[in-house]
Amino acid sequence: MYKEELRSIRKRVFELTVTSTTASNLDLMLERLLAILRDYHDLPLESRGAIVLLNPRGSYFQVAQFGMEPAWESHLRWDSGIFSSAAITQTCQVETVSFLSGDGDEQKLPQRLFLLPLCIDGQGIGYTVLFVPLDYQSSLIHLDFMNDLAYALSGLVHRVLTNETLRIRELELEEARADAIRNLGLASEYRDTETGWHIMRMANFAQAIAKAMGLPTDQRELLYVAAPMHDVGKIGIADAVLLKPGKLTHEEFEIMKTHTNIGVSILMGNDALIAAARDIAGSHHERWDGAGYPQGLAGEQIPILARICSVADVFDALTSTRPYKKPWTVEDATAWIISESGKHFDPAIVEAFKTAMPEILRVRELYRDDIIDPKQVLTLPPIEPREDVWAPWNESLSVGIDIIDEHHRYLFDLINDLYDVVINKLGIREVARLIKALDAYAKVHFRAEELMMTHYEFEGTYRQQYQHHAFEAKIREFYEELHANPLVAQFDVLSYLRDWLVKHILVEDSQLRSLVRV
């Protein structure tokens, strides 16, 4: 009877770890594994377990669990006893480990553990940890069974890591293509009198409008990448026209209008991203009433992404300084766009523009052209607060410079977005995408902060620059680690980001308050 029971359990474990279609969800796998092992009546396992994997620095991270708190909520620190060494045992072990709780009182919590080594190509990468009673004594039969189980679990974790790494490679190919398109858009801006920040503001304005309209995520992502291509056709416009500081003549304006057709001719292809960029480049000067160019399209004949970009582009152009004009106030520009609803612009998009205004005004401050004024007081409309955030912003983190505080809040938002992706298991592609987004915005923030510090002769500028560059190098390191062990890196980077940002603000950026008194 005992042998039949064990044979049945082995078969079910094999099906779970080798043939199950849900095995890529390690939390669910642990739940089902422990349900199966409950039928092994001779083995007194508790209904909890975890998978802990090594990072490149020899520390263990809890990447999956059942019956216990997840890593981002747990005070359990995997650095005691056998976990103080990065050397993975070759066979299963039963160990008693006294964990430090890490909740402030440093209380030691003794736990009896079954440790199943996880190995890939002979290299230990971590353990599957199963909890047993403190008085449990192992037997040769149990150890033999667990060694077989460890082998099967190693294969499963290997498959998960391989699949996640492939998804990162797919994302990188897409990002490389998107970067090429963005760079082409930047090339067109550098020939114009507009700044490089114009396309960043415009793309983010468009994104905020699309979100307010309820456009699907895939459409919003296409829009964000393709929007910078709206004026790519200006590459083909002669400098005498493109760079003229004054008002264009009728003939010059007709030449300028050809940039839409030039953009269409540059963006040939059937790829969804290229097609979206082509629609935007060719149609963002069309009007809802049909009086636009180049084709005189009207209403919903105009591609929706182009209609969104039209509002975003005009709003930024009106509120920005140009050699030939002074900027309009936000109030005047907003009022004019609203007045053009049903004429120049799609009424539904104008309504979404009004709804998205808090986010749009925030973007204007995040991607500003001029040097930050430490004494400037921001009066931005409130953005709906997020509930139960992992890394909360509070006023104790304020450095007393409104624009810098707004930068920091946005970085906190990105960290919380990354946290949501990780805990909701939305996939390594989303993790990688957000790490790249956070890295890109951190560079925007750092350079703006450094320009301000240099302009106002802040004595800590060089120290800040050193720390900024070190942070950027660390994020690059984490991104590379996603390829080696994506399961660990996503948790590793979360802890680093929150701890670094809070410490940097409280220790370093708090000294920027001295600039307010200059």
C-alpha cells in the first residue's frame, strides 16, 4: 500500500512539473505541489513553502511562495544559517534555521526546513524550501524522494527562466526598432526650431489623452512610440523655409505643408508601428471639418491616433517659446483648443484633453525646456491619488523646490507601477519595459537637476553627478541581470529603487533647499 501511494504521488508530481500548462506560475505550482504532497502521509510537511534564488551578489531572494507572505510584505530575511552562503548543496538537506524577522526587534524565529537544491547545468541557483515541524527527523526514503523532486523542480525553473529570457529578447528587438523610429523623429526636431523636449511632451500629452479616452493599452503603446514621428517629413524641407524666423509666405507655407507627404513616403511598410507612425505623420494636420491638409480628410476619416496627436501637438506648440512667437498661457491655449472642438479638432478628443489636463500640466513641468527655478511655486491641479501604494510619497520627502518634488513624485509613481507589474505577475516583458522607462526618466530628472545646480553654483553638484551616474550604472546592471535570472532581478531592483530614492532624497537632495534662499 505504501509503495502504491508513493508511486501515485511521484506520477502526479511528474505531471505537475513536466506536463502541466500552468507550471510557469511558480506560486500556483507550489500550491499544487503541496496539495499533492499532503497525500504523502508519512511526510509531515506544513502547508507552506517558497522558492528562493540567488542574485549575482550572493544574496537570496524569495521569488515564489505559498502559505506565507510574499517577499514585498514579509519581514523574513533569507540570510541566516545555510542562506548566509551562496554555495548550493548538491543534495537535499534538512536544516533548522533561526531567521531574523527584520521587523525592528531582531527576534530570531527557528524554522525546520527541507531544502531542495535547484540546479541548472550543474550550477546551483537556489532552493525550493518546504517547512516541516521543528522535531522532524529525515529518513533515507524521504531524502531519496526529495532529491528526485528537486531534479524535477530544477527542470521546471529552468524552463521558466528560459521562457522569460526569450520574452526579454523579443522586447529588446521591439525596443531597438522603436528606438530607431524615435531617433528618426529626433533627427527631424534637431533641424527645426523646436526643442527635443517638444516630442517628449507631445508624446506624453497624446498618451494622457488616449488614456482619458479609454483607448486599449496596445493602441496607447503604439501611439507613444509613433507620436515622435509626426514631423519626420521636415527632414526633407529646405533650411531657408524650415528655419525662417519670421512668418512664412504663401509659397513657403505650401512647401512646408509637403512635410506630411514626405513623412508618408519615408514611413513605408505594413508593420503596425510603422503604419501608426505613417498615419500620424500624414494626417496630424488634417482637420475635423475637412479644411486641413494634405488630403482634406474630415471626421473619422482621419486616423484616430493622428487626431489625438493633432491636439497634443498644437497645445505644446501654443504654450512653447519659439523664435517667431512668445508662448501662450496654458489658459489661453486650452480655451482656444476647446473653441475649435468640432472645427479643427475631434470633439471627443477635446473632451478627453480636458479630462487629462492634470496629467498634461504635470508633463509640462517634467519635460521643461528652461532651467528649473528653485523658487517657482507650482499650482498644478491634483491628480487622483493611488491607494495602497508600496512606495508612498509624503511631505517629509519634500526638498522645498516644487518642480524637483514633482520629479520625485513621478519617479515614485514609476516605482509603484513596477511593483504592481511584479506582484500581479504581468510578465517579464512589462517588468523590462518599466525598468527602461524608469531609467529614461531618471536621466531626464538628473540632467534637469544638474543644470539647475550648475546654474546656481550649488556646491554639492559634483557629488550629485557622481551618485546619479552610479544609479544609472546600477539600473543598467539590473537590466542585464534580467537576462541571467529574470525571476530574481525584478525583486532585486524593486528593493534597490525604493531604498535608494528615499535615501538620496533625504540625505542628498534635501540640501537643495539652500538654493531657495539664493
